[in-house]
Amino acid sequence: MVTQLLALALWVGPQQPPAAQEVDYQIYSEPPRLLLTQRRFRLLKRERERESIRWQQFDSLMRGRARMSEPGFALALWGAVTSQPGACRQAAEWAAKANASDPAELRQIALVYDWCQPQAGEALTQMMARKLNSALSLRTGDARHIRSLAFAAVAMADAEPKASEAALRFTVETWWQSRIAPVLQRGGNPFPTREQLYAATEFLHVIRDNLRLDLREGLHQWFEELPALLLLSYYPQPWPAAENEYRIPAYWEPGEPDLREAIFSRAAEFALVAYDANARPHQFLQGWLMLDRFLMRGEAGIPYEFLWANPYQPGLSFTYMRDVYHARGRLLVRSSWDEDASWFGLWDGRAQLFVAGKRILVRPEAQPRPLELGAVRVLFAPAGLRFETGWLPPPGEGEKPVEETAFIVGLDKETRYDVEVDGEEIFEAVSDSSGILELRFLPGRKAAVRVHRAR
């Protein structure tokens, strides 16, 4: 997984952090408090009643006693939806032995405690409570640790109200508002993996559900850009695994992709849609997610698939999105939304091409030949400072002309350039923070273009 990719959308301009507001960190809602809101619980019950494909797959694995990747989470979810006390007790037995210092297991302990406490029995409940209580002093770690701390604090709000309030105050004010939000505003990357992005999204859900606090305030542009970034960071060709096909986020490491990252990437997208289903970028995500070919059927993915997917939520076809992302000094391009498309990505001074199922390292300093990806041409300076427009064939009868876009990479950063196009007046353009210059041209016109640094 390319750890830098998620930084593509994190720069949100000169916005100021939201003013601090007085927050009541006491929890007044009734369990379940973690993820299973009443609305989502009704949806899951409905999915079970209509025997949806996601429920059938999840139920089949659980009844078949498959070895689930996260047994506490899976058993608790299945037990809650089926109202089977035996499953909840098994989940509690697992949680009583789990390692609370592991953020993934701490998360599961909190979920089991929150979802299955009535069926667990007093002894197991007390064992889980001791583990959760011991974790309330956690004050370090990445998004996975902080998410799990927030889960523990919400789960223990009745038993340990003061410790719970202190932990929740830390996660919101010290971690998110003082550490994460400023990094997002500076263009940094606090979520270097898709697993951490998913953990952050779960954190946002639980804080909003229980404290009525939307931590997106002041960061709306980042959330608006994130869906396009996620969709364009995937290679066009899916990965055929034994259980289902996966969309693979771009990565630098040699060898086969990390399917765990692919699972958490899809889970994060589902959770983002659930957080704000009315946002237009999320509607494109919903259209992307609802193709059954990519439904996660394996032991690791199906609990997330069943928990978050909402097949009743309307979506928009992602093919109506622009297949180019250029922002904050980064560039992602697809030649089309077809799965046999070519793909190019450039970020942090490194570039990669994906074509015919192969990843190819591109060295901009070696001045490779121009790359054509549909209506986009990527040129490499200095040779790319002279080129011609009109590389697309004329549109057929009834077809809409397509605007051509040229990206010149390898220029000086944040520098003014004069652009001369035959038959037009000279105009000025500015390269971005990575030395990328974007130029757009009217369709159907051949003309010579010359670019040189402005005097």
C-alpha cells in the first residue's frame, strides 16, 4: 500500500481550525452505543429477514464455524442480529481472553461488551470490564489505538464515568483537534494506511453518535475530495482472489498486493457513505461499492460488508466522475473507467504507470516519452515544453467533443510560465507545488504549443 497516497487530498487551504466549543463528554445514550445505531440495527435485521446476499454469506460462515479473522467482532455481530445468546456468550469468552494492548483486539472487546453484555453473564462481563478499564489510560498510538480507546471509553461510560470522560476528552481535543486537524490543514498524512483511515472513520461515527459532535467541521473540503482520491488511487484491473475480486490501491512494494489493505479500503468507503449518504461525492462512492463482483465474501471482509453496506441507498455511477485527480501537487489519471484502462500516478516525486496488468516505475528525470491516457497527455520537461494539441481523433457523428488536457511534469515548483498556442494570445499559467503544470485545450483543434518560464 502506498503510504503517501492518502496525503493527496489532505491539503484543505487556508481554513482555520474551528473554535473550541464546550462539549459534554458524558454518555447519555443507551447501549448499544458502538456503531449499531437503532437505524443501522433495523437495517441489519431487515437484511436478515429478506435473506440478502450479504446476510446469507455471513450467516453461512458463522453457522459453518469458519475461522473468522476477528472472532469477537463477528460473533458479537451475528449474535446481536440473530438474538442468539450462545453466540454472544462465545464472543464474551473470546473477549475475556483477548489482549487489550492490541488495538484490534481492544476494539473487539469493546464491541462485545457493548453489544452482548446482557447475554454474557456477570463473570465474563466483569472480566471484559477490567480489560477495558485498564485501557482507559492509553494516551499514545495511531488512529487504530485512539479509535479503540474511544470505543473502550464509550463502552465503560456507566461503570467508569470519570475515566471515560477524560479519555473521550483526550481523543477529541488533544488527538483530533490539536494533532490531526492541523496536520490535515497543512497537507500532511496522519492516516498512512487504509486500516488507519478506516479506524478514523469509525472514530468519527462513534463520537457523532454519542456526543453529537461532527469532527468534520472546518475540514469539509478534505472529505469532499477524499472519495475521488480513493476511486482514482486504485489500479483499473481487479485482483482475482479465491473468495471474490478486489480493487487494489496503488502501492510501491514489490510482489503481490496486501489484500488486507484492500479490505479496509472498501470498509472505509462504506463507512464514509454511512456517515453522510447525501453528500454528492459519497453518492459516487455508493455507485462504486454496489457492484456485487466486489462483495467481500471471505472471513476477513464479510463482517464489515454486512455491517456497513446499505443496498437501499441510491448512488450515482462513478463513470460520470472525471477520471483525473490533480490537486496539491499530485496527479492520478485513468485513460477511462474501463477495467482495461491505463493508469498513471505521480506523488512525492515518484511516478508509476499501470498498463496491461503491469506496474511500471516511471523516472521523470529520465525524460520518458509522452504518455497518452485518453483525453490526457502527460509530458516530461524539458522535452515536453513543445507539443501539439489535437491528439484525440475527431468525434463521430452525435458524439460530444472532449476537452484535451496536458500535464507537464518536472518543472520548477510554483513558478509562472508563459504559454504560446498558435493562433491565440500568450497566457500565463503557474506550476503547482510539485512542478506540475496543467493546460486545457478546446477539442478538435490542432495547434503547436510552446511553454517557457515567464520573464
